[in-house]
Amino acid sequence: MRRICAAAVVAGMTILLTLSAWKNHTYLSKTEVEPEYVFSYAENQPEDYPTTLGAKYFAELVEERTNGRIRILVQPVGVLGSENKVIKQMQYGGIDFARVSLAQLAEYIPSLNVLQMPYLYTDSDHMWRVLDGEIGDAFLESVSADDVIGLSWYDAGARNFYNSVKPVTCLEDLKGMRIRVQESDLAVDMVEALGATAIPIAYGDVYASLERQVVDGAENNWPSYEAMRHYEVAKYYTVDEHSRVPEMQICSAYTWQKLSPEDREIILECARESAIYEREVWTQREEQSRSIAMENGTKVVELSAEEKNGSRMPCTGYMKNTAGMTWDSSKKS
Ligand code: GCU
């Protein structure tokens, strides 16, 4: 009961926030038509971040192709809550759309962990061959059997370790360090397997945790490290590319049910097009972010190709279970 009340309060707040943003014309409409639907879209990255730009492009395409009948209000910077809370809200229909990290979604749909195992992909092309092919489609569909609908894959590059203490020149150097990880069992397991202490913290709180030395370090891609200004509080960045954790655009099943088959098709098509755009922006931003961080004093250690292949990563606990999982796409579990 308490969960339902809390969900109702947050859903109410979301509607109010969405309506007030709309009323105040924070998001200008391109059309003069009164929309039939006004939907919320949660994004935890800043305004100019590739995934946010992708979301805005998605919203524009949807509005254009429905002649203004469907308006999607993108709310960036995590104003609708942490990814974990956003996914919970979507299960109750409190938030309509979001872009989330697979690490977070896999906490609800564990089969997704298979796609973000450390050192799973040799490089970005390898990951996209998997996600753009039959396997990626089957996983998008499998998500749709739950309380959310999988729309498209967004890029989030490779994740690397960084810290405020010392240059990390090999994975063994992480032993004994306190490392922030995503709120994900797989991420905890990966960091503990390296002999470090994993501390799960929501993305929006990482800067403060590094600054107050609650953690010694964290791990993320170049754009997140730069956009969230983590370089100010953790200047040693080691390019080890231990994982590639893609992002997914999702829609609440409650929202999906309201839409006609034609509108669903338009939304899927716009999501896919926005994903192509996001990936282009992503590639440019990765380069830029690296340069910005280095201009601001980041000290970079680049591990050798051999060190990046994962041969030094023990496969334990949760990772072992995940690696041993068999997945039957026909069950869509
Ligand atoms: C990436 C991802 C975020 C996620 C973050 C994290 O930056 O884009 O959605 O929250 O990783 O480390 O938590």
C-alpha cells in the first residue's frame, strides 16, 4: 500500500513538473496543434550530452510525424530521479519514456547482464554487430515482455577506471581501493573480483562522493567523466576499457497500451533514427571529452592491447552465473 501511495505521489509530481514545463514553454512546440498526448522522458545526463541530444531529436521527430498529436518533454539532468527510481516509476506508469543504462535495467531484467559482461566485446564495432543484429533485436523484444518496452540502443562507449589517489598502471593496482560502481550486482562483482571494494552510488552523487573521499575512484566513459566534471576530483584516468555498457531507450508499458498500432510504429521508427544520430554525436563527444579532461590536468595511462583483453579479470560469483546463463529467445523472459 505504502509503495502504491509513494508511486502515486511521484507520478503526480511528474505530471505537475511536465505540465509546468509545458505551460512555461520551456519546451517550445514546432506545431500549433493541441497535443492529444504529452509524455515525460527521463534522462540523467546534462543538456548537451549525446544521449540527451538523441532524446531531443527523438521528441522532435515524433512531434513532426504525428503532426503535433504526441509531444514528448525531455527532462534531463536527472530531475525525474535516479535511473533506478525512474525505472520503478515506469513500471507504475508514472514516467512515460526514458533512456537508461543497461546496468540499471538489468537489475530488473537479469538476462540483460549477458550483454554487459566485462571484456565481452573486442571493440565498438563488435558490440554494434551484436546489438544491431538478431541478438540485439531479440533482447529488445525480451525487455518488452516486462513492464517496459525496449525501443532502441544508444551508445555509451567503453568504461575505464579513474581515481584521485595514484596512476593505475595495471588492474592489480586497484587492489584495496574503494571504487564507486553503478547500482548493479554485476558491477559490484566485477570490481570486487579485482580486489577493490565496490560502493554502489547513484550517478548524480558520484562527484560529491569523490570530493568527500567516500570513494577513491569510479569507472565510466570519457563523456561522463568530463560532463560531470569528475576530472576536478579524480585526475588519474586509466584507459583499460573493461566494459561496454550500452544504453536503451524505453517506454512504460502503461503508456504503450494507450497508443494505436500506427503511433507505436512511428515511435519505434523515430527511436531507431534518433539512435543513429546519437551514435554520431557520441563518437565526436568521446574525442572532445578526452581533450577537455586532459586540458584540465587529467593524467592518462593507456593500458596495452594485451591488458585490455580481460585475461587478468577473474570470473567469479555473479559474473560466473551470468556467463553460465542460457537464454532462450523464444521464451522472451
Ligand atoms: C553512464 C550512463 C548513465 C549512468 C552512468 C553511471 O554515464 O550514461 O546513464 O547513470 O553511466 O555510471 O551510473
